[in-house]
Amino acid sequence: MLLTRIKGPRDLDRLSQEELIQLAAEIRSFLVDAVSKTGGHLGPNLGVVELTIALHRVFESPKDKVLFDTGHQAYVHKLLTGRQDFAGLRSKGGLSGYPSRAESDHDVIENSHASTVLGWADGLAKANEVLGREDHHVAAVIGDGALTGGMAWEALNNIAAAKDRPLVIVVNDNERSYGPTIGGLANHLATLRTTDGYERFLARGKEILERTPVVGKPLFETLHGAKKGLKDFIAPQGMFEDLGLKYIGPIDGHDIEALESALQRAKRFSGPVIVHCLTQKGRGYTHAEQDEADRFHGIGPIHPDTGLPVKTSAASWTSVFADEMVKLGHERADIVGITAAMLHPVGLKKFADTFPDRIYDVGIAEQHAATSAAGLATGGVHPVFAVYATFLNRAFDQVLMDVALHKCGVTFVLDRAGVTGDDGASHNGMWDMSILQVVPGLRLAAPRDAEQLRAQLREAVEVKDAPTVVRYSKGVVGPAVPAVGKVGGMDVLRLPAPEVTRPDVLIVSVGALAPMCLEIADLLDKQGISSTVVDPRWVKPVDEAMAPLADRHRVVVTVEDNGRAGGVGAAVSQALRDAGVDVPLRDFGIPQRFLDHALRKEIMAEIGLTAPDIARQVTGLVAKLDGRFESEPAATVD
């Protein structure tokens, strides 16, 4: 096999065009076989095989910087830079599903949030200029979906201002981000895809006119001098050239020879160049090519021969939300849905199918989505913006200054909250409950089970004068956790024995960690430590009944799948201080560090967010209060 002989990019230089075509076929076969076992981003990588080969033939990584936006299309790049062990892809100790500096000098940016690569490329090109590195180049690959993000256009505006600073921008145009790319830019690129380029027109015209006596050559020069108008007539790539960017394309993104030629021309140019490549997401794997939803954008383990999942999943948090949104849509004509290019992943596809006139896919533009939602709310409807928890970070200013300041009734539904695991640091939804704590008037719900998700979503969309947030985990929704009582607006999940006058521990359980908190209570009970477990349901603002309840306990413990800094524990602590309740509080959550990719349960064990770990620490705390800490070791929990 040719692939096994590729230990680094320069090994590609010795291959003929026929061998490169064979290599591309081997890479596709490898990807289907490997990713079907582990799960991962299959479709995007099948689409960039030839493009990645051409990039590494033309540019000299790592001296030249080859960047990908987003990084989930970098599997082929990994293979060509010496990383061909995909057995542990996205698993603990295995390859990351994104570029990783820890893995290779060829990986520059660990880029898995879209639309950022052009900003990185601009900075790297400026650094080359400042340091006089004329033999260093920067090539940034950006998907057409990522060009719907505002950051990309902020960068383009700056890149175009330096007409003599070399930088190659490769637009990987497959008409899709997750699903089909939408919006004006998508329409513009579609026009470029379906018209002949002016370069071919001029080449043919030159051939004819130069054979025409006397007037031929002057006429061709006149036409060539008017090329801007001619370009707009033949292939309207003027949008890019109006910014001051040289445009090459469209190029067949699966023709290695054509790609190399275009990239070589772009590399020689003394300023910024757009190379527009047409690729097919999922190319070479029939099941992906025929998948209209997202061309196997991201998959779990599948049977490679059938393309079907290895096992059928139980109901997910996302599916519960999806079904309840449709019910709400039938009941209320003012409910509308918003997504940032993720209609399927966030569960709005059913709503879109049922109410096609009440769904808005704004592209990869979370900031615009939030402000547009404020406008929708002001206009008299109630928008529900469903987004991954990690991506709401990008729209914080809009949540604060557009939605909250104007008291707009907008509901943000945060999918994949807490530790998500295999996609690594960028996708753990561990920031939302911290950054949203500072937003005045915002109300934040963390449902513990499917029933509470349905109930709290309904409560959220009833709020008309403030932003509301409903956040839930990734994956399968757990069993129902019934309440045994009520204190204020909080659900009591467990009470101590009736004879206990002052329980030892109040456990404040946040969201889907309720089963863990009940397990903690069971373990404490075995050590003779009494406890109450409450689910606040709405964690912001802190329920007024929290302080009096805490005052009736010796210790308060909060457990959340969010960063400890500024999270629910911090909010509860402040509420107790404000109420003059002087009770020791321990907050358990995610440490403020970037977490490596692994299974969720592996990460939770690594950071000590498990029932035995927490029970052990709480036992020690109670022992210290009892005066047993110095005289005898605290009881251990098996």
C-alpha cells in the first residue's frame, strides 16, 4: 500500500499523478474502515482527500503553515503527517478528532470552533512579514459553511487591506456545513459553481482573436483590460475582488493536478489569493453520498457495508427537546426556532418539517442569531435558539446587551452541556453557567430528567420579559428521578430519617447529576451521615428558600457539571453570605482547565466528579466538624 509508505508530507513528492490517485483511493478506504469503528467526522474528510494531498505537495509544512477551519476536516492531514494509528481516535490516549499541537508540529491551531482560521492566518502572515520570513507561506482552508460566520469576514476585510502580504485562502466549497449551507454567500458560491470561469473564456478568446489580422490583438487587450466587468458577467466572483482579493477558480477539488496548479499560482502571488475548490462531502462512500441530512458529517460506530449504526441508541436529551418543541409549536403560533447551521444536531429538524415558515437557520453566526432573536421577541414572537453550550460563549455580548438589557423574552436551549468527552476541550459545555451568572435578569434551568426538560422548557417560553436558558447533557437521557417534596421552588429528592432534627449535609444537585447526588447520599448514610438532596430546578436566580434550608444543615455541598469558578456553587455561596447564613460550603464541579478527549465517564473519574470521590471528601469534612479529624482518620467510602 502507498499509504503505509507516507511518513511525512515530503514522501508525497516522489509519487506520480497515477500513484496520487491510487493514494487518494487508499485514504478513503482507510477512513471508512477506521472511522466506522470509532465514530467521528467521516463525511468532511472524505471530501478533502485530494485537496489535502495537493496542499502538502505544494506547501512545505511545518515551515509553511497549513490551517483548517474547522479542524474536523483534518483527518487526511493527520494521515499525511505520520499519524496513521486511528484505533483510538477520539478516545483517551488516542488521536484527537481535531488538530492537536501535542500530537504534531504540523498542527498549528486546535481549531474546532468555526470561522476563526482567517484571523489566525492573518496574524501568522503578519508575523512572517515583521520577521522578514519571505520563504514562509500560510495556507488557510475554510469550508463554505464557515464563511457564513462574521469573524471570517472581519478577517477578510483586514487581509484584503494588505495587498502585498502573501496569504492563500482555500475555500472548500461543498455546499454544506452540517446540512446545506444557506444564505446569500451560499447563493453566490452556487453561481460560481454553475458558470464557466472567465479565465477559460479569455483563453479561448485570445486564441481566436490572435489569429485575426490587424484588429485581433488590440481587441483582446481591450477585453482583458476590461476584465473586471467581464468577470462579473461571466462568473460573478467580483465580491471577492471588490475586497481586493485575487480569485482563482472554481477548481475541481478532486483533481489533484488541477489543484496543484492553482495552489502553485496562488503561492507565487505576492498578495492574498482566494482559491475556490469544489468538493463533494462524503465522496467515495455511497452511504455518505446518499445521506441527505449531513453526508455522514459526524457518526458513531457503524457497519461499513451498510452505513447503519452498530447499536440503536435510547432516547436522547436532544430527541426529548425535539418532540416537545413540536408540541409547543402546535399550541402556540408565536413560537419560532433558530439554529446556527445545526438544524439536525440540536433537534430542530422536526420543528422545521412541521413549521417550515417558523424556523431560521442563520448559518454559523451565533452572535447574529442572538441579536436577531432579540428583534423577533421585540416584534411579538417567542424565539427558541437551540445551540451547543460551548458555542453560546461566542454570543455572550449579544445575550447581555441585546437580549437581557432590552428585557427580551428569548429562550436559549443549550445542548451538550457539561462534560461531553470525545470531541475534546473545545466542545465541553463547561462555561455556560459561569458566564451567564453575571447577566442581570436571566433565568437558568438545569433539568434532571426528560420530564423536567419538558416542564422547564414550557416554563421558559412563558417568560416574556427576560432571557431564559434551558441546558442539558449530551447523549442518552437517564431514568426519571421523582421528587419526594418541595421547598420553595426547589424539588426535594431525598429527606433524612424523620428522627434527625438537624441533618448533616444539604446536597444541592444540579441537572443531570441528580442520580449521582442520590448515590452520594446513600454512601454518606452508610457512614452515619444524614443528608437532604434538593434539585433547585432553576439555578439562577438562587431560590429564596435556599438560605433558610441551608441554615438547618451543618454542611452545604453543591454538585454541578460546570466549571467551579463562578458556577452554581459560587452563586449559592454568595446567596448564603448575603442572607447571613454561616454554614461551611463545598462546591464540586469541573476544574478550570482544558480537558483532553476521552469518554465522559473517564473524564468524570479523572477530575473526581464521581459519587465515591465526593462522598469521601464530604465524610472527611463532617469528621472535621465533629472533631474527629485530628484524633482519628475519617471513615472511607468503598
